[in-house]
Amino acid sequence: MAGGDDLKLLGTWPSPFAIRVKVALALKGLSYEYAEEDLASKSELLLSSNPVHKKIPVLIHNGVPVCESNLIVEYLDEAFAGPAILPADPYERATARFWAAYVDEKVFASWATMLIRGKTEEEKSEGKKALFPALETMEGALAKCSEGKGFFGGDSVGLVDLALGSQLSWLKAAEVMSGEKFFSGDKTPLLAAWAARFTELDIAKAALPDVDRVVEFAKMKQAKMAAAAAAASNN
């Protein structure tokens, strides 16, 4: 790391958005301090660093906070040397940003509704149904963006790889909990091969949480949601 740079990441272990930043930091070869936040009792540092959204992740660089995971990744790419995360070509850079946003708007939203946000079985089912076409769309995006190479970024990991790769433990947890295969050789062969390739990277192994731990966390969130719904119906 460049001399004089002090980096601190505020996050939570299950957050794919914090995981995204962890992988980006590792990709750039940067050392940093990590602070695990309790979102039920947010620290003063988090609240003062992100007073607008009051959310993780937050990267603090030499005392100055940067918020929102994709913006943090782009900041790291611009502020530090190392492997490029975004392409140099303006059109390719815009395309990468488009697909990174799609991942969060469609892929994340679908499995999050299915596993932790859906209040009813119908809502959870709708989340699961939406996940299949979202991943099939990403299959097409991978074919186009990779140009036959290993990653969305081509020969190396890029912004879209970080966006989707940071969610792989959750997507595998969704497979465990639902009994469905969301990455398959039949419907999404390119994504299935990509996911296997990404998870074998040392930077991914170090950042991605254990799938069993994610499953337990999701079950705990579901139990809390069910208890809250039952309490509300009894009032």
C-alpha cells in the first residue's frame, strides 16, 4: 500500500456489498483495518461516516468516508495502483456499470426477497421465480462481455465479476434452502463455469463466507420475520 494511506472498512460479514469491497481491496493488494458493525446498534463512526443512508459498507481513507459498494470499488480503482477493475474504454466502462447495477437491482433483489425479505410464502416464491430470468440475462451478458475469456472483465476480474461474485455464497445458500439449481449446465453453463472459476480465486476464498453459515443466518432472519408477522397479527 502507498505510504501514508490509512484504510478502514465498516461492514458486516454476511453483506455481499461489504464482501464486494473486501475482494476489491484484495485485488488491489491493499492492507486495511476491518470493523464488524452491529446493525441493530450502529456505531457512531458508521452514523457519522454515512449520515445519509446510515448503511454499510463504508470505506474510510485517511479519515474521509466513501459510501456505496460500487462507488467504493470505483474509488479504489482510481485512487490506487494495481490491476484495473474498470476498463479504460468509455463504452466498455459504461457497459460494466450497467451490468453491475443490474446485478443489484435484479439478482440481489430476487434472492433477498426469496431468503430474507419476503414476508409471505407468495413473496418468497415471486423472488425465486424472478431469480431464474435474471441469471439467464447475466448468462447472455457474460457471453458478450467476456468475449470467450474467463471473466466478465475478460482475462481478469472486473466490476461485474465483483458485483455478482460477492453474492455467490448467498446464491449457493439459496440453492441449499430451495433445492433448486440456479447455476446449471443446462440453462446457464457459462455462469456455472464462471462461478466455479471465481470461487477458486484466492481473493474470493478469503472474502466469501461459508455457505452453511449463510444458510443459518438466513434461517435466523426468516424466523425473526415470522415471529414479527405473528406478533403483528395478534395485535
